[in-house]
Amino acid sequence: MLSEVLLVSAPGKVILHGEHAVVHGKVALAVALNLRTFLRLQPHSNGKVDLSLPNIGIKWAWDVARLQLLDTSFLEQGDVTTPTPELVEKLKEVAGLPDDCAVTESLAVLAFLYLYLSICRKQRALPSLDIVVWSELPHGAGLGSSAAYSVCLAAALLTVCEEIPNPLKDGDCVNRWTKEDLELINKWAFQGERVIHGNPSGVDNAVSTWGGALRYQQGKISSLKRPPALQILLTNTKVPRNTRTLVAGVRNRLLKELIDMNQHHLNALGVGHASLDQLCQVTRARGLHSKLTGAGGGGCGITLLKPGLEQPEVEATKQALTSCGFDCWETSIGAPGVSIHSATSLDSRVQQALDGL
């Protein structure tokens, strides 16, 4: 097992086309967002495995010796196990979560414990680790924050357990894994997503793993060789939504044949929201075009910034959206996928986050 500190990052995502349609076998076009989740993994010898998620106030620790004694035979189903509902229930017992634990906290902890036990079980002894994960992505806003979390965990745990090599060479500031290693990272990250979301399409973890822009249909991924370099406004309506519930609602409508419409008409599928309508109205008044991204029902929308748009116009639009009570960022799409960083060459935004931990 490796003994050095690992620093890993993975991007969020926005869906340009095909949000809910992808769950039903249709095409989705997704792009990596230049807002990232970061993970620091530090091996130690105190007999504990610690997990800290400062963005959502989570700090958990388990005794490695106790975990080692637990019956984890329910995980012995192959190289990449599938987190069935029965398996998740057993993980809850292993985690020792209280009955009143918040859903967000519970699912984040269970996804970590699932990946830790599944990936590290081949080691002679479960490793003592200190893991901190923090993010520039707002949680629960349709930007793939849980996928970026799962991708970071999978990449770091596979690397520390030497299931895949550390691609960072002397003198490197940042590097990425080989295609084969990325495929393994993506497989494990998808299982982490299944713990959190139940029946995800797999598009979020794929974009977070590979980066750039992807065409995704029924599990088949093809990268766009020359994704457009687009500047966007990303607006968080701050209306909470539940991906699992929204996906299930669309499925129920389709199965009951209550609607006869193009699957890309997201409002007609019941996943729109008044806040998203307001976002579209504000930007349309300025000659810009917006749409929801992700599951809908609130969450985030994206606004394409036309080439040549003057910065004062951008700032005026941001101010108008902020005045609606929304959060708004100017960012770009097509970011690189999961990466490993040198601790001595982190950019300022990551170093500031580290200094605050």
C-alpha cells in the first residue's frame, strides 16, 4: 500500500441535452464543469479511518480493527460488487449511523464505507486513512456533486491500495490515469453513485471521470474530440430537489402513458420549477438563452454566453439573477476529468481550501 499523501480532484457536470431521457435509453450530451471536488487522502498508523466532509458538516471515524472483524462476506461478489438494497442495509449496520441521521449525511457515509470496504478488502489489513473531501460544487443542485465525490473516492482508494498506479511522476504538477485505469475508476464510482441515488444513468460519474464532453446512451460513452470552448453563467436557484424522486416521477409518467410528448420537453415531464422559469425570463430579456441542467425541480440552470458579449452585459445579467435570490457563477465547460495533483503545485483556490481545513 502506498504511504504518501494523495490529492485528487474531479469536475462537476452540466447536461446540455437529454437530462431525463438518458435514464430511458436516449442520448444525453454532457460536459465537465470547471468547478471541482477535491480529496486529500493521508495514510496513518493510528488504527482509525477518518472521513471529513466540511461542506456538509460531516466528520466520522471508525476503528479499523473493529471493521476488520466484521463479516463483510456480503461484499464478496466479484471485482466490482453491486450495492443491492440488502447490501446497503448491511452497510448501515456496519456504519453505526444513528436513526436520526440526515439523509444527505447517511448516503455520503454509506457510499464512502462501501467503496472503502470493497476496494481495500484485498489488502492484508484494512488501511488506516484520513480522508478529507471538499467541493466548489453546491450540493443537491444537479451539478454532479455526488458523482465527483464518488469518482474522487474511487480514484484515491484504488491508487492507495495499488490497484492502479499513481500516474504522478517527479516534476509533474498534475497528471491523469491511463484509459484502462479510468475505466476501473468509473466502474467503482458508478457503484458509489448507486448507493446514493439508487438507479443513476451513469452519465454523471462518466463525465467526472473522463472530462471534456461526452455523448452518452445506454451505458455507451463516446467523447467529442473537439468540444466547444463555451463560457456560461451557472445559476443556482437554491431550490432543493431530490434526483431519485424526480427520476422516479418521470418513469411513472412514461410507464402509465399519461403523456405523449418529446422526452426533451422537461417542463412537460414535471421537472420544471417556477424558479427556473424566472431564470429563463431574466436572461431572455437580455437576449440570452437558459435551460435547467440535471434532474430539475429547482437546482441549477445554465446560460450560454454568446461570443463577443461585453463584460458589462455579463455583470448586469449576474446582478439581475442575484437580485432574484439566486447564486450565480461565470465559468466554463469542457474541464479535464479526474486528476491527481502535486501537493507543492496546487493552484490558489485549492491551496486556500486546504489552508481552511
